[in-house]
Amino acid sequence: MTSSGSSAGVFQYEAVPRGETTPMSSTKNFSAAINSREQLTPKTNAQSYAIELNELKRKEAGDYDPYDHSDIEHPTTNFETLIHLLKSSFGTGILAMPLAFYHSGYILGIIGTSVIGLLCTYCMHMLVRTEYELCKRKKVPSLTYPGTAEAALAEGPPFLAKLAPYSGTISNTFLLLYQLGICCVYTVFVAENIKNVLDQYMANPVDERIIMVIILLPLVFINYIKNLKFLAPLTIVANVLTFVSFAIIFYFIFSKKVTLEDREPIGDYRDFPLYFGTVLFALEAIGMIMPLKNEMKSPQNFGSCCGVLNIGMLAVVVLYMMTGLFGYLAYGKHVLGSISYTIDPENIAAQVCKLMLAVAIFTTHALSMYVAIDIVWTQNLLRRFEKSYYVNIWEYAIRTCLVVLTFGLAVAIPYIDLFISLVGALCISCSGIAFPAIMDSCVQWQSHRGVKMVLIHAKNVAIALFALLGLVVGTATSLEKIIEKFGPIESNSLNSTST
């Protein structure tokens, strides 16, 4: 994958490929083409002549199309990219949607999920459009997320242009924390699902930390896969297991009485930030957008009207909404943090469902870790070791360290889901919503004037303010829940010490 942005504020531009013309030769060729065209083209064919001449002028003026210069060693097809996008979105967040609807109420949940889904999709489109425009201006095939942020701010108003050298580090930090946090949640989720099944057959409950130790080595090995194309078969298997698991979950949901009785249409407003954080954390896949698009054989099909992004996000939003709505209507106030924990633990089908989800999320760990590895290794450390004889050993060492880091956090922090909700509210509100809006305004800063410019910037300011509100409220609510969770533990430990 081409990596053009870095936290150090340096862009990597490709040299002119062999066979391309220099500015001087372009001028000569252009003049010769005009002369020959004037001699060979009849005056009666003026319209065709004007069209071809404009096309020649466009090419000679250097109208660079990044998609024509993409050179990926193992490019992914549209279908493979769609599979990766779906799998990266169908993580643990969707299983928490019934609890999210419990917090919001079923009517507000439907409206809120639709609005947040549209907003997330629009912000992803803004990011893709911004990166494409900057690639045309810089004449590079692709840019990473931090590279896009740095280049965008450099073309914005002076007070933002001063922050351009630091924007790569800032955006990388948010993305890295978020992706590592997701991997921590996945580690806990896999272990907990296996534990829930084993507990039905063991005399004593199994410690989930022992299961984490057992799955550590397989996690390391699956993260040794370097190319998304080679992850595609595993991702397809994971998607099949996920959809089969959802079919089993919906079977249990509709086996119960799905009713509006004792179900709130609008929940307690104090719990809405918990709903917002869950949906945003679950729906937003901003960290995967740039790597997925840049690895495509036909990247122009990613953000088109019926492209990979729109089809994928439509499927994601609909499935999230259905899971949240019907899960809440079926179980009401008895719904747990994951719908897989809510269904009958003694039922064989429910146990098979949990094991399939564990396998599916296990493979998704590698897909989420791909972004973290790209930030740490490809964008930062590779340049230091690329001339070393042991460059491959260093890369595998970095991959191993990142997996072990997420494993250690999952084992050490008992309530890691609350910490990840905090990181999700903090990071995704910025990197998934606010940053794309700011970058869009910066790129269009000199492109428009008058009413259109005012409307563009007003729209982006409104999006950024909404993200800021979600950041503040979501972070405050998460901190409150963390304090409530840890408060009794501290008081109990003090009481036991005093006795």
C-alpha cells in the first residue's frame, strides 16, 4: 500500500514515470499537435476539433488522475473490498444495539440510527473526495488518512495551516488508539463467548484470562498476514459465520413475544449519550476507509453512487437497526450488554452461535489490527529499517508486540469495554466526523466564493460542532459510568482491609 503521509509532516511524491513528458517536451508536443490538427481537420468539423483540442489541452495542462497511476502489488476487487468493509463493520458493536435501543427507546433509536448512519457515510464520502482532490493537486496516486489531513490543512486558512505539520501525528494518535481499543474488545469478546459455552460443561467456571492466553498465539499468527487480499478468504468465512449467527439470534428473538408493551418509544434523555456512543462506535469504520480504497484494483468504484461504500453502509445501517429494534422489543429491560449473552445459554443452538461469533470476531482482529500496523510500521518505522537485512524480522516483531499489547490490556483491565467506549466517543467523534468536515473546508477554501462558499463552510462547521457535542457528552457519560463501576470495588477493598 502506498503510504504518502507521515507524522513527521513529510509527503512522499512519486517521480515522473519513464515515458512521461517533461514540461518542455509537453509544450513542443502540444504545439506540434495543434499544427497537425489544423492541417488535417476540415473547418466543417469545428465541433469535433474543439472537443479534441480541449482534451489535448487538459492532458498537456497536467490534469492528473490518481486512479490511473495506482500500482498495488495485490489489488482487491470490488467484491473483496465490500467483504472487508462489511466484516470491519460487523463487530461487537452490532451485538450491543439492543441495549442501545433500550437507552434511546425504539422510536428515537430508529431515527437516531438512520441519522447517525447517514452522517457517518457522508463524512466518509467527504474524506474520499478530499483525498482524491489532494492527490490530483499533489500528483500522487494515494494519500493515507494523516497525509490527507496534513495536505488539507496546509491549503486552508492561515490559523489552520500552522497546524498542518502536527495534523499527521494528531490523526494517527486518534486512529491508533481507536484501532488498538477495538482489538482489546475483540480479545475479551472471543474469550467471554468461549467461556460462556465451556461453563455449561465444566464443574467450575473457567477463567476468561486463561482462554486469552490460549488464543494469544493464534492471534499472533493470523496477524502475520500482510496483504488484505490474502485475508479475503478468512473474511468471507467470518462473514458467513456472522450471518449464520445473526440468523440464530433472530430465531431466538422472534421465538419470544416481540411487543410494544412496556417498551419505551423514547428513553431517558440522560441515557441517550450511551446510545450515541454505542452507535457511533459500532457504525463508524473511518480507520478502514483509506486502506480499503487504496488497495483496490478500481478505486474509482469505492465512492461512486452504487459503489462499495454506499452498498456496504446501507447494509450495515439496516442490519444494525433491525438487531437493535427487535432485540429490544423481544427482551425489553432484560437485555444485556451483548445480545449473544441474552439468548438462552443452555440451548445448543445458542452455544453454537456464540462459538461462531467467537471465530468470526477472531478473524476480524487481524483486519482491525491492519490499520494499527499500517500506522506504526508502514508510516513510521519502515523507513528506519527498510535497508536492514532483518527488515522482515523487525516487521514481524512489531506485529507481535502490537498483538501482545492488546492482549495485555484485555487481561489487565477488567472493565475494558467502558474504557473502549470512552476511547470510541473521544476518538471517533474527532477522526470520523469532525476531521473530515474540517479537511473538506480547507481543501475548498480557495475554490469557491460567495453564497456557495458560505453554505459549504456553514455545513462543515455544523458537523464539527455536532461532533464536539458528542465528544464532550459521550466522554462525560463514559467517565461517570467508569466511576460508578470502580467505586464499589474501591470501597469493598477498603472495607476488607479494615477488617
